[in-house]
Amino acid sequence: MRESDTLARLGGDEFAVLLDGFGGAAQGAATAERIRAAFGDPFSIGNRSVQVGASIGMAVYPEGGRDAGAMIRTADAAMYVASVQAKATPPSWPSAVEIVVDGGGNQSAARSSCVGR
């Protein structure tokens, strides 16, 4: 993530990432893959090794919705599909990550909605 991007915890194990001034869906997908790859290797906690997984859903403005709520619902639906597909090999400690990608105008509204949720 870049300094201009926003990470917000929505609750439990759900997070939203708002990409500021991104270059389209391809860049959003590349960012999602980098986040997924970060969960690829086990983490060491004390003397234990913990494997974490992530289901990622993405919404691109304006196709994914014209307001923060619609974009979050789109990303949530996409995340649900990814989660169902991953059930064949569930992670030992499931995690859900929502990526809400906003191309401009609604970023501050989306950011306020995510942070205040």
C-alpha cells in the first residue's frame, strides 16, 4: 500500500482498502494479489507457525456503485464468492479482506463510510 491509500477495519476480520488515484481495475487486481501473496507464507507468533488466508472482493467506481454503500456491497458480494470458492482448501485462520477501489469522486465518502462503520 502507498501512503495515500487508506486501510480501515470494518469489524471482526473484515478490512477495506481504498486506493487513491489508482490506474483502473488492473491495478486494483494487482494490489489485491500483492495483499493475497503477503498471506502466503506462515507467520511466526512466539514459537508457533500460523497460516492466514484472505478472501478478497473488489469494487471499482463507478461500475461497482456510485456511493460508498453500493461499493461496499459490491465488494462484499465479490468477497463472498471468493470465500465460497476457497472452501475446498480453507485456511487454518480465516480472514476476510475487502478491497474497495475508488477512481476519484467518492473516495472521501467511501473513506468516511468505512472508518465510521
